[in-house]
Amino acid sequence: MQVILIKDVDNLGSAHELVAVKPGYARNYLIPQKFAIEASGSNAKIMEERRKQLQKKEDKLMAEIAQVTTVLKASPVKVGAKIGISGKIFGSVTSIQIARAIREQKGYDIDRRRITILDDIKEAGMHKASVDFGKDNLVEIEFEVVGE
């Protein structure tokens, strides 16, 4: 029996994919659980239209990510921290501070959980962090730790 998957199913396929399964598996599990629909002509057209809409959304999202990436890479973000006389930092710089600095200086609101600090920050100066936008879009940015 041919079915069109609505959601990703382990060991079977991903969403919007046409797969062949046994009729009992389709009738008793996939279709009642809303994992799949029967592969009729009208359902195939509907799923193809959904696939096109999702592709348009993804293309728009990728263009927006590219725009944010260019702005973030253009110049380093300045993060304030308490610094001693020798240039060492009291405490640490966190992803929350970097996210706040990006929001204030660049105008983009990035979730702190997407930011990973690459360097061990012990003193003022230039450091690196990476921002994960998902779907293999990992961007490395620079930030400067300055005294408050």
C-alpha cells in the first residue's frame, strides 16, 4: 500500500515522502496516529503543494539567516565585564551577555542557547563564539570584552 508520510517516522521515511508499507501497518498504525495519509491523487496534490510552501518558507528563512550572518560578521560585538588592573576578568562572560550585546548593538534577537563560546575567556580582548541557526548553519562571530 502506498502512503504519504505527514510526519517523520523512524526507519520508514521523512515527512512528505511517498512510501510503500503493508496494508495492516498503514490502516492500524500510520493513518490513525496521523503519521500518514493514503496516497490518492488528490492527497498527492495537496502534499506537493505543502512541500512547495515549506520550500518557499525555508528559502525565505535561509535568506534571512544570510542577512543576519553578514551583519554579525561585519564588526565585533562589544561585551562589558568587570576587569581588574592587570586586564583579567572578574567572573565570566556568558552567552546571555553576548545575546544581550547582539540585541543592543546589532538589533537581532538571538536565543542564548544558540550561542556557544569557543574560547576560554579570562582576560579582556577579542574572543570567538559560534551561533547555531539550525540546518547546518553554524556561524562564527567575534566579540570584544571591554571594561565597564
